[in-house]
Amino acid sequence: MHKRRKLGRGVAVVGAGMSKFGLFKDKDSKDLFVEAFHQMISSVDKGVDPRDIDALYLGNFTNDFFMHQGHWGPIVSDLIGLAPKPATRTEGACASSGLAFREGVFAIASGFYDMVLIGGVEEMSKRSTEEVSEGLALASVPYEGRVGFTFPGVFGALATVYFDKYGATREHLMNVTIKSHSNARLNPKAQFNLSIRDIMEAKVESARKKGKPLPNWRDEKEFLRDPMANPVVAWPMHLYDCCPISDGASCLLLVAEEMAKNFTEDPLYVVGIGQGSGRGLHACDDLTYFEATRYAAKEAYEMSGLKPEDVQIAEVHDCFSLAELINIEDLGFFKPGEGYKAVEEGLTRLDGPKPINTSGGLKCKGHPVGATGAAQLYEIWEQLRGKAGERQVPIKDLRIGAAHNLGGTGGTSTFTILERR
Amino acid sequence: MEERPFSDIAYEQFLNEEKLMGSRCTGCGALFAPPRPICLECNGSEMEWVEMKGKGKLHAFTCIAVVPPSMMGEGYGRDHPYCSGVVELEEGPRVVARIEQVDTSKPEEIKVGMPLTVKFLHRGEGEGKKTFLAFKPLR
């Protein structure tokens, strides 16, 4: 009994903002959300009175664990003057604000609300790497944590299967990393807005200042092969395969489609949304794809009537370099087992035919987990409206962009397609 | 054979007793390890316990160097990684487990497909006793 899903009424994005992502000893979750919120308000071309917002949906994964503070919905609604209007926290691990977006869309599509704020926030930098690793592992399935799997460990294990099945190697993962860094270099909000070459030069400079022997890497790959520069985290995942620990916040303003032009002549329309759920590593038939992503993608493509080749740019959930390869295959951009070849051929570069993660992706933009889904949509908002500055993709008639958010070890996945008309 | 519920708690009790147990749907015969209370194939809820032989092959693995605090307590860390993996049992289902007695300083030499046999890792004493599922190379 398959039914093509559609929204009860159309929904448009009329504003978006994100804080700078990074490690902020002097800023907390509230400060970061205010930063994103202010930018969102100022991004609404014809202005908006924030008192007209009907409700908030806020993604947060585990500030409970990282900050010993839960219940972030009302904290943020009070902060921005929205209380006593309703605030709902959504939790889907690293896909928490992908879920917030979807719930916000449904709330408007149902006719119940006309204007909804969705967003996400996460504050991770006040904990040690080991503690963050333990906190993130809360999102794996119980069996995995018990036998020592960390998040990088899960993706490391997936990599061994992908390598074995398709003949890819670590060198192919490096292509993803190099591409992400070269995009992030052009993103002032990114945590690491440096190319790999910039990082190499900085390390040489630092060695020179300290009077140490100068490293002599021929190229980016030699740098990434150097175990001193790029140590193993969970083999075959090395430091530069892994997204960083980050703080950050992001938000988008959604309104009913018929009202969109009251706020901007250039809204983005929600044409496809999908969400899927997945299983633990032990229960997956095949560890070279995410069932949840394939389900989410199918739902979104069917709803929109679009095909993977219609999506001109996409942000995909590259929590680890390997994940980017799996994602671009699961979303149908490339055939299974061919994602690594596409990246190697440069097809996913900023100036390629299918730019992926123009923001620098989670790897370089940063991954404050609860804020990531909305921050991906922020990048699509900037790109589709031609406001991405130096990293604006050179595609003529750019109209369709999409964002893919993945939670846990594939347990939750959302896929959202936006259209500029 | 056993009256225990088809739960994670029972699965772990069996591990304590050095038994790797799964559940089989009496309706359609589908086999699950760890046990499931509801069959994924036919949605049936009539299950029976089945003991796995504890033989299998390595399906996926990783050698973890940035370790959570719980594993630090066992002496693991950046200079002493441990291996976790997915093991495909001879009976068909896959389980996640620690992989013991492999050289984690040379992960390139650990091969997907290598034959493994079960090993039960007991940690702690009395009430705090826990058993972790592990596998080691079949030699």
C-alpha cells in the first residue's frame, strides 16, 4: 500500500542563520543560539517581527551529557522572547535538527501554525575528547557500546567492508578530506577554514620557529599519510577523516507558502522531505549503505517528483570521510561503489558538476551535532540564493539543493530538497 | 529449553554463563542473535532459544586508539589500541564483539573474512561482574 506523500499545504524558508562554528571557551549554547537567531532575523529581506513566530522546534542531542543541562526547548524559547509559546526539543542524535526542520514543516503543513522557527544547538568543547567520544557513543545501539565501539570505530568498521567490497583504499578517503578543506577555506564560519596545504605550511612555519627539523611533505597525501601529522583514531579512520568537536547553533524561519512573499521575493520552497530509521551494525544486511538514508531519499524524491540528477548541489553528512562516500551513493548521485571514483575524478568539487559539501562539510565547518542539520540547510539557503560569496558554486540556473542529515550509526536519516523558483 | 525472556538482559546472563544465544522464530524459522522478541520476517512473537556454536568469520573491524573512559580502565589508549568488530556466525546472524589476540599495531594484517572462535571476557567480581562477547582467531 504505497502512497505518494505530500504536504497538506506548502512551506517555504524565508530566513536562515548560523553562528560561527568552533571551540568557544567564552560562549555557551545560549550565546551561540542568539548569534544564529540575530543573523536569521536580519536575513529576512522584508523584515519579520519575531513575536509572530508561533512555535520553536529545537534539535539538541546531548547537552544533558556534555553540559549537565537538559530541556533546551524552553531555555531557548525564553532566551529569544518566544515563551510562553510552545518549544519542542527533537533528538535524533546528529540528525536532531534535521528532525526539528521536518517537525516544523509538518506543523505548518497541517495548518496549525503559520510561522515556525526551527534550529539546533550543541556545546561540546568543555569536555575532553574521550568524554565526547563516550557521549557520542550514546547514539550507537547498546550492543556496540558494550564491546567498545566508538563513533569513529563504527565508521572505521564500515570502511573495512567498503574497502573489501569495492577496492577503495585510504587514499580515496584522503580525496574527500582534501576537497572538504579546500571548500572550507572559503567559508568564514567554518571551524577549520584552511586547506590541507595551508595546514602543512603552518606546521612547517611552526617547526621553523621552534628550531625543530622541518617536515618535508611533497603533497597533501604525503602529509595525510604521515602518522605524526595524521594519527589513527579508529583504524582506518585517522584524525583527518573525522569531524571535530564543535560548539555552534543554527536556525531557519519557516512560513506557510502563501505568506512567503510577505517576507522575501526570494524564498526557498520545501519540495521534498524524507526520513528513515536504521538498525545496529549487527542487524544490517549490508554495511556499505545506510538503509535509513535510502528510505529517506526515496520518500523525498517521490514527494518532489525529482530525481537524484536534478539535485544540483548537496550538503551530506560527512561525520567521517567514509560516510560522504556512502551518502552520495545512497542519495543516488552515484552508483553503489562508485562514490570514491566520483570524488577522485573531481565530480564533487565546488566547480564540479555535482558540488558536495560546499560549506566544507562537517569535517571542516564543524559538527556541533544538534546544530548540524539546520546548518546544512543554511548552506543550501546561501548557495541557492547566490549569497555564498567566494564559495558560490558556478552553476548557471541554480535552483535545486538538498541536505542529508544522519544520526547515530545510521539510526536516523533525513533528506530535504529545497527549490528556488 | 529455557524460560527466559528474549531480552538483552537474558542475552547478557547467558554470556555470563559462557553461552552465545540467539532466538529462533517458531513460526517461520528465522534466526536472530542477539535475540529478538519479535520476528523481523513474519512479525511473530513465538520464539525459542538457540545456542550458537561460537564459530564465525570477521565481517568488519576497527582498531580503536582514541578510547572511551571505560576502555582506558582496561589499559587501552593511543599507544595500545583495541579491536572491535562485526562477526558473521556460521549460523548466519552477525554479532558485534571485541576481537582479541590480533595485533592492533598492524591493522593492515587483520583481514575481513578471517575465521574466528568465541571467547568470553569476564570483568569484575560478584554483583559487578560483566561478561563481554569476544572472538579470537581460529588457529
